[in-house]
Amino acid sequence: NKIEDDYVMGEALGKGKFGSVFLCRSKVTGVEFACKTLPKGEETVHKEVEIMQHLSGHPGVVTLHSVYEDAESFHLVMELCSGGRLIDEMTKEGRYSEHKSANIFKDLMLVIQYCHDMGVVHRDIKPENILLTASGKIKLADFGLAMRIANGQSLSGLAGSPAYVAPEVLTGDYGQKADIWSAGVLLHALLVGVLPFQGDSLDALFEAIKSMQLDFHSEKWQSVSKLARDLLERILTRDVAARITAEEVLSHPWMMFYTERTL
Ligand code: ADP
Ligand code: MG
Ligand code: MG
């Protein structure tokens, strides 16, 4: 079957590096999905599909519904995340309360832990790739840079988005812990509304990632708990062996305290 036989295309939902994502509706069931179209010749499409299928057992991963192929492209029909991107919510919100930050971060860590347990490094954790359902639950998307690695194996080669990239990715071998660093960059942005590492140029940004010390004495941190700062320090540590794992993040006192139900 061709995709046109089974789905009606709707408006654009987003544009990425290689392809674009459109709303679509099943002609048979009437159910809406998101369709990511990727041009052929990209060897990585097969890997993206394979990894999404491998990870399909978790509610925090965008589900791949079906795949179509025509002369020019692959079409990935995915579960629709109608709540949009976390980045857009963050831009509106400015900064989040510790309760809200912790609840989002817990859901993110649960899905990252699942990926890591399944032998996958996402390599592009950032709020542009975290989508929201109609009810506001997070879904991890965009496995275009994800890699499967065997136990003890490591990756090399620069990948990811500059502001979120871990220092070891810039300098050598890395693995699952690179995702934890990127999530830490996101946590910083949730808590204080700005990215931790910035620079006027790519070189300046990478220099900051490799050496800049976070200033927890600055004004913006005064309203944030010491527990949150402690967790962030354990995540944004350049010593990869010392950096905490997803499992350890989930049992950190800040997570325990702020994800307790408030009602
Ligand atoms: P790229 O690899 O090109 O970055 P993504 O998979 O990140 O592509 O998708 C690009 C954009 O398309 C996302 O940032 C988002 O706005 C939108 N998008 C992707 N998947 C979905 C989905 N399942 N539901 C709703 N919007 C989506
Ligand atoms: Mg993306
Ligand atoms: Mg991608």
C-alpha cells in the first residue's frame, strides 16, 4: 500500500533537520497520527525505525504505528502528541516550580532509564525532542541519532545539539551517561529558565561545557532548594564515572521529596 491509500495528510506539525512531520488521519479508523517523512539515501532511517520498534514497550516513548516506503521517501506513522513540544511550553512558562520540574524530570528519567536498560543511547535529549500528549504526559521522540550499544561498549564522534552535548562527547568516547548530562542541562533550564552553558560562538560554548563552573550563588538560584542544586551538581559533573545514573537520579532526595503527591 501507498501512504496516500491509507492516510489523508493534514497540516505540518514540525520541521526537522532531514524531514518534516505532518498531521495525518487514517482513512479506515479516522484516528489521527503524526507522519515523519524522511528522504531516501539516509542510511539512518533503518536504524531510527529499528530502535523505535525495539523501545515500543514503554509509555514514555513515542509509538511507531507503521512504516511506508515509496520511490523518494520513508514515512513513519507515529502516535500523535497533540500537546506539542516541551520547549514551547518552557518558553511560555519561563521557569517551573520544583514540584512541576521534578514531575517532568521523573517521567523523563524513567524513559531514559528504560532506553539505557534496553541498550540504547538517545544522544539528542533536549526539549525540542520531548513531546506532550493531550493530557500533558511527556513522550520521548526523535530516535534519529540514537544508537544501540552492547554492555561496556562506547561511542565516539560528535552528535547531538551543541548546548546539550556532554563534555566527553566533545573529547572522546562516551556512552549512556551522555544522555544524563543532556537531561541535566534540561533540568537547569526547567528550574531557572536559562541554559547552563552559553557562548557567543560554538567554540565558546564548547569551552564553557568543558570547563565553566556553575554559579549557584547567583540571584536566580536563591529561590531553588539546596536539594535541587545537589542533584544538578551530581548530574553536571565532568567526571563520567562520578556522574549519577538514571536509577540514582530517581532515588535522589530531591526527586523523592518533590514528586510526592501534593493532594
Ligand atoms: P528531526 O529528527 O528532524 O529533528 P523530529 O522527530 O524531532 O525530527 O520531529 C520534528 C518535529 O516534528 C518535532 O520537534 C515536533 O514538533 C514534530 N513532531 C515529531 N513527532 C511528532 C509526534 N509524534 N506528534 C506530534 N508532533 C511531532
Ligand atoms: Mg528532533
Ligand atoms: Mg532527528
